[in-house]
Amino acid sequence: MTKKPMGLYIHIPFCNKKCDYCDFVSYSMDTLAQQDYLGALFAEIDMVKKDFFDETFDTIYIGGGTPSVVYEGFIASLVRKLFSSFHIARDYEFTIEVNPASFSEEKFFEYVEAGVNRISVGVQSINPGLLKVHGRNQSLSDVDKTFKILSNARFRNVSADVMIGLPKQSKKDIVDTVNYLIKQNVQHLSVYNLQIEKGTVTENKIRKQELKPVYEKKALKQYNEVYNLLRDNGYSRYELSNFARPAFKSRHNSKYWDNTEFLGLGVSAYSYVGNYRYYNTKRLDTYIEKINEGKLPRFEKQYISIKERRTERIMLSLRTVEGLDLEAFKQEFNEDLLQSKKHEINVMIKEGMVEIVDNFLRVTEKHFYITNSIIVELM
Ligand code: SF4
């Protein structure tokens, strides 16, 4: 069997300012720190490239942090290094995340000339007042300007991130944001329900009762609102949090869901290769120190046992609209799920929660949002 092309992820750990709800690894911007980081990334690429000599990569994803905050020329130089170090397929998908507050026409042309063909805009909400409550610096004019740059250049492969479940977020705010993005002709939307992460400012404010958390029932209503709006406007849900117009699904993200191998570079990135996960250090200073010592900046190598792989396969596949390929599952895990979980599956079919279509086990549309509880039944 021919090996599937891999994905390549590069983490840019810089942001203008930390948003209150965020627990991603990100640091304030500073050109010197960015230059050091770029140098370290080059060194990491040089250390790993020989191990991937025989591999082809057909998706590249530069994420963060905020990749658009780094100085002009950073991304172009990084991309040249990637293309000269790895074998990149001709029909690659190449995404970069941008934040409206730090995006510009100059940066857009730098990315496109370097080979970027997909842009993911971190919009979250078009209500600046709400964003301010959550410590996110972004004005509506920044968002307008971003979409103007993209539409003037007739750049079509655009995705946007939207958040729901934010304390103080109204239904109107969500509907206005999604309608705005539909009007901007965005082809792909990722809709994330806020997870309250430990140690964040948001968690602290909730603990001190300065903010009220949004409970599951309300978040489900918000999600269904978004789902209906997008469905009525030609977007299909292909994964629990992801919606796309035909031909605009994210090929890179699909690799995470279908168990394809990927290489992650940079601070806090991780890779999945040969049933192992390799985690890079989360600290920028340790990352640079290790690299300067000529060592890989990894802090953990974790073997993914067959039991864990089975669990992940069920979890990730059932989050997709396509569902779980029962034949492929049988081949890989030597288990006929329709037999081993006969009772549970039959009950769920009777209750209309799951269905079997062309030998794929799927969560029905009506029950998609409770996918997690369905997954638990099959563990
Ligand atoms: S811009 Fe994104 S990565 Fe940076 S702090 Fe805000 S949510 Fe986190």
C-alpha cells in the first residue's frame, strides 16, 4: 500500500497580547526574539530533515500564536527553508493563520508569493465590545480591512474561526458574526465552543464570579443556531466544529482526524510518526537552549498503544460526518465493532442516535452535538 503523504505543522509562538481565555503557548512580540526563534526553527529543520527524506508532505500549516505578528520577511524565509528541506507535493494545501489586528497587504503578498494558498482568519466575533471583555485586541475595521485585502486579490480559499460559549455573548452577536462571514464569502468556518482552561484570566474571573460561564444547554442552542445558518447558506458540516462549501474542506485538519502522520516543528509542536507522539518543549527559552546545544527540543516520546489508537480512531471518526469505516477498523484492530458492541449499537440505532451507511457507522445529524456521549458507549 502506498504511504499517505504527511502533514507539516509549524508553530509561531508570538502574539501582540494574550487573550484572557487562551492557554496556547504564545509570547509577546519582539523582533530579536523572533529572529532567534527563526534561527532555531532552521536548526530544528536541519536536524530532522534526514529522517523525512523519503516522505512527501502535501499539507503545510503555519499556526500559532499569531503567525501574522512576526516581522515582514520571516514567513517568506521560513517557507524557502521548508521547500528546500522537505519534499512537498505539487498539489499541496498551504494554510497560514492570521489575526486581523496584525494583517496587512504587504504580508498578504509575502505569503502568497511564498506559496500560501489558504488563509485562516481568527475572527472569533465581530463585536469589539465582547472581545474587549475577553482581553482580545481587535476592531471591526481590522476585520473589514482583512477581508477587503483578500477580496481585492480575489483570494478565495479563506477560512474563519468563530467562538461560541463566551461569557456575555448574545445570540445576536453570534448570528451577526456568522452572517458577516457569509457575506464576506468565506468558504470554511471553524466554530469553537469556549473551553475554560485552568490558569487563564477567564477561569480566574469565573471563579471570582466576575463572569458567568455559559452552560452546555445554552452553548448547544448557539451551536444549532450557527449550524442552521450555515446549512441554509450552502456550507456542510464535515466535522463537529468544521463547516465548508464544496471543495473547501481543510485537508490538513483532516489528517488529524484520519490518523495520518504529521511532523510538527517549533516550540510546543508535536508530531505523530510511526505510532509515536513526539512533544516539543512548551517553553521558548528551553526550546532555543536545546537547539543551541545541538539537541532536538523534545521533552516526551509517547508510544500510542493499540488500545489508545482504537479509542482515538472511534473518537475522531465519529466527530466527522463520514463516520467510522467499519471495514478499515476491522482490518486494523481485528475487531468487528458490530459484534463486540452489538448491544450498544443496536440500542443507539433504535433511538436514532447512530446509523450505518455503506458500512460506515455515523452519528445522525440530530445527535451530532452529543457525539461525545455516543463515543463513551463504544469504548
Ligand atoms: S491571538 Fe490566539 S494564540 Fe494569541 S493569545 Fe489570543 S487566542 Fe491565544
